[in-house]
Amino acid sequence: NIVNAERRGKRQVLIRPSSKVIVKFLETMMKHGYIGEFEIIDDRRGGKIVVELTGRVNKCGVISPRFDVKLPDIERWVQ
């Protein structure tokens, strides 16, 4: 969990399994400066992502109720 790793003061966090939606979400977070670089590791299973943390994430969670959002439309939900 990104928020738990930030609170513990970790520099990296491992996210698994990987998906296109998670990658798009991480790209949005990186573009706005909340996280550093991330690396996608293809292990021929679910995949893994290693994220460099910068210490700027306060809260990161789901939007409730869970609306159906297409991959290109994620940027509209960022405030």
C-alpha cells in the first residue's frame, strides 16, 4: 500500500498485481509530482510495479461510489 509505505518513511514500494489502470493512475500521480519514477516488472504472472516514493502522498484511496471510468478518462477525476 502506497500510503502505508509513505507513513513508514520507505523510499520504494512494491505493487502487485499490475494492470493498465494502475499504470495509468501511477502516470497521473507522477505527472503531478506525488511519486517518482516507477518500473514495471513482467514476471509472466500478474506483473509487479516498483514505485519510488517522494514523501508527498497524504491520502490515496478509492472514489466511492465506484463509477465506471474508462482508461483515458482518469485524468478528469484528478482534482
